[in-house]
Amino acid sequence: MPYTADISRANPGCFLFLIDQSGSMAEPLGGQNDLAKMNGAADALNRILDAISQRCSQGMDVRDYFDVGIITYTTDMEGNTELDSVLPGTRPDHPFLPISQAVDAAEVVERSVKESDGAGGIVEVSRKFPVWLQARALGGTPMCEALSEAMKALGDWTNQHPDSYPPMLINVSDGDATDGDPESFAKLIMGIGTNDGNVLIYNAHLSSMSALPVQYPTQESEAPEDESAARMFRMSSAFPDPVTQQAAAMGLPVSEGSRGYVYNADMVALVQFLDIGTRAATGLH
């Protein structure tokens, strides 16, 4: 049965995040006027990378159970593609660092958050948060170019780790590529794999609409009636059975055949989605 390989330091897992930083990402997230899509995407990614590092931590030691990469994509004022590999010392076709090195690359910032005081009240306290990705919104959406670079990177990674759990590519975008049809690139990426299965692609399709969200659909007809949503659905992998079982145990609306696709997710649903995408189906060894 595929997608059951144990994740270990000898055979690590792999996460590659593609983050749309086009100008439309400055619009409100899911009708929330107080939160832009670019801020929601950055905050969700930073939270999930922190969660991944916590899963790999044994005391003060962060064990290299995963390689991680972050690629942002946009265009400059002249329309030229800008791909940025966020982690230091990496580039878009070689974006990965072991999780321990990624942790060291984070900027730690202090933020005020509201928490329960344990007596029925709310207090504001200062907490430290690691930040890898800063919010940005400018230009167009060269999703095809981003996927093309991701294909090279994932091809190299799977060749070097043939016995590992398959890589997971998580694309966070508002859906409208400006450099062609990204679906063909996604299909090619889905053909790359390890001995345990092919690359899994999950898509978080952000929207500025106040429409009801769509989470983990099983059929294209469940996606909103526009071509970009249908395309993003087709570009999304079905959850392997172990992931479906785990998501169901978390109380999320999944069933057999659910795909790793959400549309118009609010901040809570976006973090949940990334959490599903980054939880390994098996234990760490």
C-alpha cells in the first residue's frame, strides 16, 4: 500500500511550499476586511513551519525528519517573472534545507496576543513567533514558471531519496495564472515519485469573495463555477487513505476521494488545511 513509508532521518519527508505574491494577494481574505490574502498566507505558512519544527524536536534538538522549501512567485513592474527561494543559501531549482537549518533561519518576533486569564477574562500578553515569510503583493501570477522550477527541484529530491515518503507540494494562490495553463505542469509533477508513491499536490485557493467555502471536494462539480477553480481542483491530488483517515479523526469534512483543495478558506480553515497537508501518515523514527 503506497504512502505508508516511515519518515526517518535516513529517509526524510519533503515539503515544498509555493506562495503566490501577486498584486491581487493584497485583497481581503474570504471577505474579511481586516485581513489581506498575503497576510493570511504568510501567517499560515509561518505557523505550520513552526508546527513542523515542533514535531521534529526532542528537547533542544531539532531532528532532520523533513526537508523544507519555500518559493514565492510574482512579476516585477515590467512583467518579468520573479521567483524567490526564501530559505538562505537556496535557489528555486534547489530550494530545500533540512528542518534544523530552516529553524535557524527564522526571524523571531514578538507579538501581542489575547489569551484567557484562567478566570473567565481575556488578557493581552507578548509572545515570540518565528517568521520565515514576509507578506508581499505585487505584479502578476507566474504559476507555470513556479511549477516548472518546482518540478526540477522535486525530480532531483526524489532521485536522491527513492525510499522516502513522497514529497508534498502545497500551493497557496488566488488561482489565476498569468503565464499560461499551469495544469499541464501539475500533471507532470504528479508523475514524479518515490518507491512509496507519487508527489502529492495540495492547493489552497484564496478568494476575496464572501461566498461559502469549499473544502476537500471529491468531484469537480463541487468547486465554484469558474475555470480557475475547476483547474485548481484538477491540479490537486486525492488524499491517500491514511491522510483521509487522519483528517476525519480531526473532525474535518473529508471522505474517500477527497482532494487536497480548499476554496475561499478563512484563516482557521487555511491553517487546518496546511496542517493536514503537512502531517505525515506514519510516525517519525
